[in-house]
Amino acid sequence: MRTIAALLGHLELVTRPVHPESREALDRRWSGLPERVKTPAQLLGRAAVGCEGTHGVFPNAT
């Protein structure tokens, strides 16, 4: 029975859109952003925890 429970627990985690640890990191990052940059289209803190420059937000400097 324990093996089935472990398998089901693992299946539940891997089929979530965002892993719980990632969700915690995203929530921390989102709460640390200034209100002026929190928009519906904002990726940082919603779907990514990195630098906005790495997500193509800054204009191309060519």
C-alpha cells in the first residue's frame, strides 16, 4: 500500500504545472517586485524567477 501511495504522490507532483518548490520561489520573487512592474503580462515572479533581461524584456542593443 505504501508503494502505491508513493507512486500516486509522485504522479501528483510531476503532473502539476509548477512544482511546489518552484511555486514558493516564484511567490517570493513576485512579492519582492515593486508594484509599478506587477502587470498581468509580467513573467518575473509568475512563470520565471530570473532576471528580466534574460527573458527578452530589454530592447535589442544592436
